[in-house]
Amino acid sequence: MLNSMSAVWIKIFTILCLCYTAEMNGVVWKEKGQSITIQCRMNLNQTYLSLKKGINKNINIFGIDKATGKIITSEEMSGRVQTHGNFPNIDILIKNLSTTDTGPYWCVYSYTDELYKYHTKDGIGSVLLVVTEKSAATEQLVTCGQSNMNMVGVYVVIAVAALLIIVLAFIVWIMHKTKVSDSTTKPRRVASNGDVYEDMRGTIRH
């Protein structure tokens, strides 16, 4: 249990870096069993909307075609997704969340030009979803600006702690070195020639 929670928080810490990109709208905290509505928006002419998951946007969660209105939902989201609105402004509701749903979700729009060249563009509304096991006191929406400030505070605390550790280690090293120096025995005095003659005279007198 502890290892799984640690892995989740490591994953969350890594993904939080995405808030420094323009595409990521914010961080949404939910508890297990709740729902989230991702509001995908685009002001350009596009023909297809995909909701993708993952840092590399490599997991297809949902897709809708403008011309046909056909909707494609991934197997893991089957029966859990509902949509509202008119293309390209689509609200995507994901129900019955679990901790495995934690991750970044991207609104990706695409179209094919006259030369059959495929183009993609990130839309507005992409979020980082964090699903927790325990009930949260309140639902939180943290904007990237707030996340950046929090991260700066964390970095400052870490830097101060590291500096204190370095200073303490240096003081301990100095004290240890001084103690070792004081505890070393003084070298024995080597008798000079004059001392030898003095000792011999003393012996003769006895």
C-alpha cells in the first residue's frame, strides 16, 4: 500500500511540471467514485476532437468526428463517458473515477488539408486530474500560477534545508579534525650531545 501511494505521488510530482506549459489549464483534485467534466474548446476550424491521456498524449480516451458525429470511446472508459455541447466546444464527462485515472488529459483537435496532410493542435481545457483514495475536504482547482508559486516555495525550503545540512556537516568535520589533532601524542624529545654528556657525568658521580 505504501509503495503504491509513493508511486502515485512520484507520478503526480512528475506530471506537475506540465503546468509550466501553456496547454495545461490546471490541476483538478477528485476523490474515488466522483466525476469530472473536461471542457474542450477551440476557436479554429477543425474536423476531429480527441481526448488523450499521458505525458506523451499516447493514450486515446475519446474521439468525436465533426462531419458524422461518430463517437469512439476507449475500452477502459466504456460506459463512463458522456458528452454535451456542439463541436468544437465539447464538454466530456467522465464518471466513477478511480486512482488509475490520475494523469494529464489533453484536448487535441485535428484536420486534414486539401493535400491530405494531417494537422493537430492542442485546444483549451486540458487538465491534470488527481484522484485520491480518501475523501477530500473540498474539491480543489489549482491554476498553473498557483502551482508555480507552491513549487517555488517547495524549492526554497529544499534549498535552505540542503544549505543547513552542508553547514552542519562542515562544522562536524572541523570539530572532528580538531579533536584528532589534539589527541595525537607529542613526539618524544631526542637527547642532544650535551644532554648525553650531562647524563654520563651524573652517572659517574653516583
